[in-house]
Amino acid sequence: MKISELSPEYRQPPPHAGLLTDLNRVVADVEAFDTSDSSSPEKLAADLRRLLTNLASAASSSSGLDGAFRVKVWHLAFRLWNACVDRANHSFPSRVAEAEIRQAAPELLLVAGLPEDIPDAPAKAASFFHRTGLVWLDLGRPDLASACFEKATPLVSAADTEGDRAVLLDLNLARARAASIVGEQALAVALLSRSKPLAASSPEGVKALAEEYLRIGQAALATKPPDPAIDASSLLTEALDLCEKAAASPTTPTTPGSTPATPNLQGIKDQCLRFLAVERLEAKDYEGTLRCISVRRTLLGLGEEHPSIGFMALRACLGSGNMAEAERELETLMANARAPDFLCVSAAELYLASTGPDAAFKVLNVLAARCCAGAAAAAVRVLKKVVETAGGGTGRARVIAELVSDERVVKLFDGPANTHERNTMHALLWTCGTEHFHAKNYEIGADLIERSMLYVSRDEESRSRRADCFRVLCLCHMALRHLDRAQEFITEAEKVEPNIRCAFLKFKILLQKEEEDEAIKLMRTMVGYVDFNPEFLTLSIHEAMACKSVRVAIAASTFLLGLYSAGKPMPMTEAAVLRNIIALLLREPGSEAEILKYSRRAKLRMAELGMEAVCGKGTVGLRERNWFAVKLWNMAIKMAKEKKYDYCTEFFELAAEFFSSGNGEDDANHLLVCKSLIMSVAAKLLTDELNKSPLSDSDLKKGIEMLSRAGKVKIDACQLSRVTDICVFLHDLIFLDILLIQLY
């Protein structure tokens, strides 16, 4: 018989041995760094959650967990934690699943309880929860982080040992950070206040507490919480006081550079003073801002000054009106190698917004030397600010003009790389110049427009822009009555871009110089331009009338009349052009023949095209016809008074034609038609008597026809209802009979 058979094994396997086996297997998988699907972080996290549930059930069972089992779980939890640290160093992609695996380690410690055999077990478990919570904070999950911190806090809340107190301090600071992230600033401040006794015994703890006060102070400064108890200034001041306490501690080296502790303190102090200065600046407490900056410079010196310090100092000096100190701060900021170019440009803009363009040249030169790569862009921003703040004053506009035309400034914009900045600069000066032009400050406007051309290249793409500048300069000098100078500019514009606008401006200049013959010659060449439009001839007529040049106005109207053809769109009716010509000729003595010529033209065109085509439709056309009729009647009367009976004859005849050209209820007055015909024949007979020459057969025949036509005018009972009308008409008939007897 075998010995084993004589003494069989009566020992039972330890309780929950299967749980340990499963846990050991999962921990081994975590340690293996296997990336297969069977060992993916998500599956490992799920396995650990299942094991934690089973362990919790076992711990709450009647048998519970014995001491040896608890120690084994702790050992496995530490193995799991170390494996998680190693995995973090290898940067596994599934960060959330990795955090869940990590959290399983402190959860195992919590389920296993606190074995007496393990020293400082509460602090170690709490520390694991603390560091896991920090991982969740980094992942943007403050809710899960807070849950970790809350599980850890009861473990060390008694603060019996130095280790417990250190971990409790770390937990309070982490909880404050999490509360601040979710916007619970009051809770965060309360946790920090609760941490002061814990941090008092450790300079490192004081520094950590100061950092959290600084962090929450920054958040309060940025978010402006409505709770008045959450004051950014108080929080930042508290952080600064804690730094002073840590620096004064005998265990903290105070010699600069002796250990890393002092630079860390300096960094915290620097940030505290900077953000205090920001807070005071936002409150428009400029003196308070300058005090914060002065303390910062006294403590830390100027060697490694953050650029924002100089910028805030500049703003505070400008706000308090201390321009001399502001200039020194600007120079200091420009000399700071750490200051980015955009900050230097912003500082220059602020400074010039307060001082105006007088200091712009000096600032621009310093800025150009400072911003080598983007000097043109910096100059544009600064000059834009100068222009915006200069206002409409003449003196400041001249300063701007001198500034932008300086060779050193113009040189900043050279090269194809600065094309955009050059165009921006031109547009800026163009806008400023045209504003002065519209305000009738022509001299200043011309000066700025001329300086803007320094920023217009001479390539083909800029031809139109250069021509626009020359044309505006021409207008400015025309307004100033510098006609020769204006002519020079418009000649240059025509060289760059010949068009009808240039020709029209040259026409205006010739009119103002009273060179009528040259103006008429130029006006006749306008039709040769590609962009010619008859509207320009209409404008030429108005310009000639404005310059009291009737001769040029008549010539322009005559030339415009020559452009009319059937169906061609024109700016006004042909009758209106003829009317204008006749109205102009009426101002000129001895123009009877020309008036007669264009009156005949009007009648001929009406006969060819119809009254509506020439005069217009409806009442407009009737008014045009009546105007011609009345003017011809008046002209005939005038010729009769001047004893120019040959013209009188023709004017009366044309008047009769126009009076009889209507129809319907707007028909010409029958009496005026009859009178016009009779007076025309009478004037013809009188001309024959004065000239002592008998009428030709054709004249006799025409006269008889006109009188016959007059005799055929019927009496309308409605129109001749009054006795006086009938008497006048009978008198005309008697006179008609007398003329007929003379003709026969």
C-alpha cells in the first residue's frame, strides 16, 4: 500500500481561488502588451469590471475574504498598476479603455480592504485613486475624476500620518481643479481654503496650493463668475501670499538658482503679478496696474520679462495720460526679443491712436527695423490707425502725406511679395483723399491722391487704377482753378487709358479756359472713342451752358442732332434737341436764318416720321408742338417789327403748319391757323411792294392756295359761341377778301 493511500489529503482549496486565478490571468494579459482582439484594451477593461463585481460579491458574502486573500489581491493590484504605467509609456491608442484598466487597480484595493500587513495602505489606495482621477481630468472627464477623488478622500480623511496628509492635500487640490473645470468655483475655493492647514507644514504643498489658487484665479478672470465671493483679484493675491510664505520657509532655498524650487516660485509670482495687472487694467485702475508691474520688475528684473508686461504697462500709461512713460514702455517692448511682431504692431497702433500722426514717423521706423519679415504689413496696420485717428484736419492730413511719401516708408513696400500690402496702402490713401475731395478740401484731397500713386505699380494690371488717380487729380485742380495743372493730369490719364471720360474732362478744361474753337474740335472727336455714348454730348451741352458758352452749346446740340436716325436709341427726343438749338439761337442776335433752318428741320422730320416719333407721345408731344408753334409766331411778330418781311413770311407759314399739326381735342386753334396764313401772305405782298418787284407766278399761286386754305376754316358753333369771337373771325374774312383781290 502506498503512503499516499495511508494518509490522504484532507485540505480544502482556499476559498475564491478561481477569482484569483482569473484575476491573475487578466493581469498577465495586461502585462503582455498583446494588441490582438482577444486582449484589446476594451476587452481587458470589461474582464476587470466583471472580476470586480465578483470580488465585491465575495467580500460581502458570509465567509468574506481572509487576510491572505486580501494580500494577494493587493499584490495583483500593484502588478496591474505597474503594467498600466508601462502601457502609458508605450502610448496605447485607446486612452479611455486604458484609463478604465488603470482605475481597476485602486478599485481592487478598495474591494480587498486595508490589510494590516501592508504599511500605509490607506495612503497608497488613495494615491492610486488620485492619480487615476488626474488621468480622467486629462481626458476631459471631470465627472469620473471627481468620483475617483471622492472614493479616495475617506481613506485619508483622518490625516493621522504625514503620508495621509500629503495625499489628502493632493486630493483637495485635484477636487478643486475638477470643480473649477465644471464651473463650480465656490466649491473649488472652499476646497482650497480647507487645504491651507494641510499645506502649512510643507513648502512644496504651499507651492502646489499657490498654483491651484493661480489656476482658479485665471479661470475667474476669464469667465467673470456672477458670485461676488469668487473674486479674481483675491484669488491671485492669495496665490502671491502663499508664494511669499513658501519662499520664507527655512526649508526652502532662497538663493536664486540653488534648486529648481526658486525658479518655480518665481514663475508663479510672475504669473500672479501679470494676471493681477490684467485684472486691474480691465477695471481701468491704471495706477494699480502700474504698481503690479513695478513690483514684478523689482522682484524678477527685466531680463526675462514676458512681453505682455510691457504691453500692459503701455496701455496703463496711455490710460493715465502719461505719454512720456508710454513712449519709454513702447521702446522697451520693441527691444524685447521675446515680443512677437503682432504684439509690437498692436502696441504701436495703441500708442499712435493716442498721440496722433506726429509721432508716426519715428514709430514706423522702429517698427520696420523690428518686423523685418512683415515690415510692409506692419506699416499698413500702423498707417491705417494713423489715418483713422487723424480726423479731417488739414494739418494732420499733411503730416500723413509727408509720412507716406518718405522714401524709407515707400521702400518697405517694394517687391512682388508686398503686392497685397501695397494695394492696401493705395486703397487707404485713396479713400482718405476722396473723403477730402467730397468734403471740398480739394488741395488736401489732391495731395493724398497724388501720394497714393507711390503705391501703384506701373504694370499693365494697374493701368486703370493709375488713370483713375490722374482723373481725380484733374478734377481737384479744376476745382482749384489750376487749369494748366489739371490739363497736365488729364493728358497723362489719356496716355495711360484713353477713353471718353478723359476726352470729356479735357473738354471741360477748354471751356473753362474759354478756348471755344478747341473745345468744339475736341467735342467732334468724341464719337471716335470706343466707349462713346450720346449722353456725353448731352453733358457737353450742359457744361457749355454752365460756362455761358452758347456757341459751343449750339455746336454740341447740332452734332448731337446729326446722330439721330430712325430706331436708334438716344438720350432725348429729336424735338427736344431741336428745341434746345432754337432756344440757344434765340439768345444770339442775327440768327434768324439758323432758327428758320432748324424750324424747317423740325417740320420735315415730323412729316417723315410722325409727330410722336419726333416729339414724343401724349401730352409731352403736344407740348413740344405747341412750343414750336408759339416760338415761330413770336419770331414772326418780331421780324415784322424789325421789318424783315421775308423772314416774317416764312415764320408765319411755319407757325400755321405747327398750329394745324394737332388732332382731336388738342387741335391747334383755328383762328391762329387762319391768322398765320393771312399774315404770311400779307407779309409776302408787303415784301413785293418794298422791293418793287412783282411776285412770280409760283409765289402768286402759293399765296392764293394759302388764302384759300384760310378761307376753308369752318366756323365751329361751340368754339365761336361768343359775339366777339364771331366779329373777329368776320374781320379776318374781310381782310382775306382784300388780299385775294390784290393777288388777282
